Amino acid sequence: MSSDIPQPGSNAAANVDSVRIEDEMEQSYIDYAMSVIAGRALPDVRDGLKPVHRRILYAMHEEGVTSGSGHRKSSSVVGDTMGDYHPHGDSAIYDALARLAQDFSMRAPLVDGQGNFGSVDGDPPAAMRYTEARMSSIAEKLLSDIEKDTVDFTPNYDDRLEEPDVLPSAFPNLLVNGSSGIAVGMSTNVPPHNLGEVIDATIHLIENPDCTVEDLMEHVKGPDFPTGAEIVGREAIHSAYTTGRGRVRMRASYEIEEMGNRERIVITELPYQQNKAKLVEHIAELVNDGTLDGVSDLRDESDRDGIRIVVELKRGALTDVVENQLLEHCLEKTFGVINLALVDGEPQVLDLKELISHYLKHRREVVRRRSQHDLDEAEERAHILSGRLTALENADDVVELIREADDRDGAKSALREVYEFSERQADHIVRMQLGSLTALEAEEIETEYENVESEIDRLETILASDAELDRVITDELRAVQDEYADDRRTRIVEDYGTVTHEDLIPDEEVVVVMTENDYIKRMPAGQFDPQGRGGKGIIGTKLKDGDRVSAVFRANTHDYLLTFTNQGYVYRLKVYEVPEMGRTARGKSAINLVDLDDGEAITAVVATDDLTDEECLTMVTRDGYVKRTCASEFENIHSGGLIATRLEDGDELVDVAVTDDDGDLLIGTQRGMAIRFPKEEAREMGRSARGVNGVDLQGDDAVAGVVTATDDADLLTVTENGYGKRTPMSEYSTQSRYGKGLKDIKTNERNGRVTAIESATADDDLVAMSDTGQIMRTPVGDISTVGRNTMGVTIMALEDGDGIACIDVLET
């Protein structure tokens, strides 16, 4: 039986402490959390390094892998670091080493790498056995004077060696290179900055201790990312520097290049930490799913000289729109600034002044300790030189005294007794060579002694004067700045707010054409000059065999439209998303704009921009049902549309008019009848209601349209064979709804049935479009005013077999 097992009757239980498990777990978790916070994840405010980075640099320093030496295998550096200072996995150490060498991650790389250390495409570094590394020259500035007792050392993990608690840091590395890390319950994300700006701000704080953060921001304009690009707006920068937290919006840099009759957008700089390969992939996805329209080609032409992503545009594409879509979806990122660092071992969120102040406090301590160390060595050297000078002045006697001594100890004792030398001076003189007694040697010693005395005076002045100590720090910072500072890479641009697609679209009147096969396009209304009535018009669209025009309506490019269909549904359409094409173009499929079912066609369009909650949308069906629905019920329309009205079997929605407190309702029929009645007789109903009877249709008659009737306008009636007339609204007397109405226009063989009715004035223009795609714009004033129950005049000359498909009125 093992002797380690407690035997019955032993007092082993007396050595066992009883603790509550929740107390033990709480303490253990706290110990773990503090270990992660202080020992892994957060940088020290003084040198801006986490332990793993500090240990890598110190291991390279100890092994002599400096900027002046040859490169060393990365695996060797990782092994030295892991074996002597950082007892963790080699992959974690190598990842940290690789990041120190990445010029797209570090504003001032601390490792000079040779080989593949990763890329902006997200490619990982090559295996550590293939890459080589050494310290960069600026990294040596972090370790300069470390051997002069400038920082404290602690035993390494196995007590064999000592490692520094912090590096001396000749420049504010935390601000220059930034840092990121996730600890327990907290994280840090300090952006990189421009070395020259940071040093200017540090010197300004030295000279003006009472300055504000805003004063320092006169020097530190904002983060300066190694990848360049742009920062949009200054508000987030101000928040980050005054509170320690802020969300900085970064934007890629790009330029527009001409390529014949087309243009291309060339992206030349990426936001910090944006993956280039994923960006290109994302742009391609946006093009494929239709979100990004107008792109004909996408190429990544980047090389060692820089980033170049080419987005070629289609002929006729709006560059401003594509540019804005790229910005909205993929060319902007947010950098969440969290200036969290360890201050005396405790994590603190710091503003800009506090970050620099803590560095300055550390740097003053380093220079003070270095000066004391140098002073001690200088005084020791002066003491020795003083003894040598005395020996030189009495060279013959000193030589004779030494020759007469029995041994070295006797000689030292004699020298101390005769010349009052110290033990160190006597020992040094006894060990001197005879060659050092020459006149030239004596002169050199005298010169050195004077220089050492001068150095002692300088060091004593530094230690005795804070101003002199700060002057030394300033001079050393200027020296680093002169050697390593470069121009700012990241530009700061003003934030003029979110630019929407509408802001980039020219504000113009357009004509939108849609066919039964769901082709859609828009054309500037200015392309269609007014013609005298009776003309043939011009080509307005090219149709496929069997297709015909189903709708034409005027709109503004900035309009959001409610499009009502014959099946009683309503969809929301953004006019600027309708592709702009020439008169002879067929158009593009409307499936991504208005998802219509087979047999579903747009029969009415209403602009939403001018709608108010007091207005109603009045809907009329082919079979004569009418209803009014409050405009507010159409505010939230999803991509699949909404039910606008309930229809009986076989019925269709024909027309929609906007009505308010003014005027009556007037319904026109295909057989040329018209009925005018007070709108109150068609009470307000919900979207799912059918409505009430509006007109008593006779025989095969059907409703053609509905308008608001006011006596200051005319009723414009157009028939399918291209004829029409204009009649004052006052000629249509008001009666009760669901009557037969009055005769509006004769619908004989010449005229054909009524296609549509509109409310118009003599100052308006009529746009009429035929089934085959001919379009004509004519002044309403050219259409003579006639009474009811007349034949009308020729509006548009049609080819055999063609007919008026639809009309709309343009307000001029």
C-alpha cells in the first residue's frame, strides 16, 4: 500500500480546507481573467506592445537579429521566443511575428520580413520554416538603451533568464502602430497614426502641459491607416480623442477613368483591414443579383505596386449611380475606436491627451534612469582617469615604487599610501602598460578626462532639471521624426450626409412605357416634341412579335409610384430604377421592379410624393364598382405588393384617381357614357373591400376610367381608333351614383370604343401611345372644345390594325 495514501487514524483531514465552490470558482475566474487582460490581450500604454510582441522583439535583440544583421529563419525566432520567454503555442507566436512584418497592418512595421507574410487578400503567411525575419530599424528604437537600467526586469517563466516588463520606447508606439485585442469582458481597438503627427503632438504636450485634446488635434489630424483610403467626417475622430471611443467611417479611394464612350471606376486604396479578394467577390455578387446595375466587367489588376480594382461600366450607364451603389454596399467600413490600454497593470479607456501623457511619464522615467546610469559610469571613468593623470605626473616615482614592491598587492598598498589612490585607482595603475606612459597617451587621457567631466556636468544638469530632461526627450523625438516620418496616407474628407440614389439622379420628367410581356423602360419626356393633332407620332418602343403596349405614364425620376394592376394589386415602383433607354429599344424585364403574374397588367399609376393622409385613392372596376380608400393605407408596401381592392370573379381594376375635398367623381365608360356624382356617395373603405356600384352599365359596356370633376377643367376623352374630344366638366350635371349617366362621345365604327378619360386643361400636353409602340405628344389646347354627344376630332393617325393603347397627361 502506498505511503502517500492517508491511513486510518491519521490527521490528514486536518490539512484540508473547506471552501464554498462558488467562492473558489469566482476567485479562479478572476485570476484567469486578469491573466488574460494583463498577460495576453491588452497592450501596455507605455510601449504599445502586448507581451507576445514584446518578447519577440526582445528575443531578437538578445540573439542579435537586428536590422544590420542577416535575416534569420522565422522558426528560429519563434523557437527562441517560445523557449526563453513565451511558453505558449508556436502558431500564436508566429501569427504575432507575421503581423509585425505586414506593411498593410502596421503603420511602422517592427519586423523586416523576407518571404510570404500574408496579403490583403486574406492569404495566410507561409509556414515559418519558409520565411525569414529580422528587426526593422525603427523597432530598435523601442529597445534602445534597454541595457542601461532604463526599465525593470522580471524573471522569465522558468527563472533562468530575465525579461523586460516594458521596452524603453523612443517613440509613442501605441498610437503609431495601434493595437487590437479581445480580453475577458473588454476589448481594445487603437487605430494607427502618422509618426510625424504623433511626435508633433507629444512635443506640444511637453511644451504646453495644460493644453487640451483639441489643441493636440491640431497636430494629430486623425488615424493614418497603412492602406491609405479616406476617413469620412471629423465628428467620430473628435469623439474618439475626447472620450476614448468613436466609430470612424472609412472609405475606399477610387477614380473615374474615361475609356472611349464609356467610363470605369478604378479602386486604388482600400479601407484598413478590408479583404481585397472578398471585396471583389462581393461586387460580383451585387452585379449578379441585380443590386449593382450598369457594370459590364470587373477585374483585379493589383500588383506589388498597389491596389487596382477595375469596375467597367456599360455604355450609357450612370456613373454617379454605380459609384453611389458601390459606396453604399461595399466601399465603406467602420472602425470602432476603443483606446483601452494597461496603465500600471490596470485596463483604462484613455483620451488622446492621456495616451500621450502616460507615454511621456514613461519616457521621462527612462531618460532619468538612463542618465543616472550614464552618470554613474562617467563618474567611475573620471575617477579612474584622475588616478591615471596623477600617475602620469609622477611617472618615474610610480614606476620605481612598483619595481620595489614585492608583489602586486604590495605595489597597490604603496601607491594608496603615497598618492592616496583608491582601491580601484591603484588596481588600474598597477595593471597599466608601460606604453601608456608616453606623452601622446597622456594627452589623450587628459582630453578624455575633460570630455568625461563635461559629460558629468551635462548628466547632472539633466537629472537636476525637468526642463533639461524634457529638452533631451524632445531632441530624441525629433531625431526619430527626421529619420522615419513620412507623409499622411489617409485623407480626411467632410461628411456631407448620406447621399441617396435620388440625389445623384437628374431631376427630370420622363415617360415610362410597359408592355404586356412585362418589358419596361423610361425615356426623357423632352425627347418627344409636341406635334399638331392628327399626326402619326414617332416610334416609342420596339416590340417583340405578339407583344403590345399595356401602359404609358409620365413621372419624375425622383418619384415613388404606386402601380395598380388589373387584378387589384398595388406595387411600389422607384422611377430612377427603371432603366433609361432609347425610343427604339424594347426595354428590360420588369421582374426585378414589379413582380407581375401572368395576365397581370398595370392599369393605373399614382405618385406618392404629394399624397397626404387627408387624400383618398378612388378605384373603379370594369364592371362599375367604385370605392375610396385613405392614402395612409398604402404607406408600407412590401416587394410582393398589397391587395388594393377585392374583385368579383371576372372583374378587373380599371383606373385610380387621387381625390380630396374638392370636386365630384366622374366615371366614363367604353360606350361613351359618363356619370358625375358627389364623392361622398362612394364612402371610404378599407383595401380589402369591393366598393359600391358607381354606374349602371348597359349591355356589353364597361368602365374606361375615373377622374375628379371640377368646373375649372375639361374632360378629355380618347377612343381606340385615335379620335377624341375636350368638353367642359360643367356640361356634366351632378346626379346620384349608379345611374346610366349622360352621353359623352359617340362610339360608332369610326371612333371605336373609349380607351381612356383624363381631366385636363388647355395648357397641358396629351401623350398617346398605340398598341404597336407609336407615341405622340400633342398640346391639349389643339384639341377643340366641343359639347357632349359629339364625334370628336382626329387625335392620332393610326395604321390599319393599330389602336390607342393608353394615354396620359403632362402638366407643362
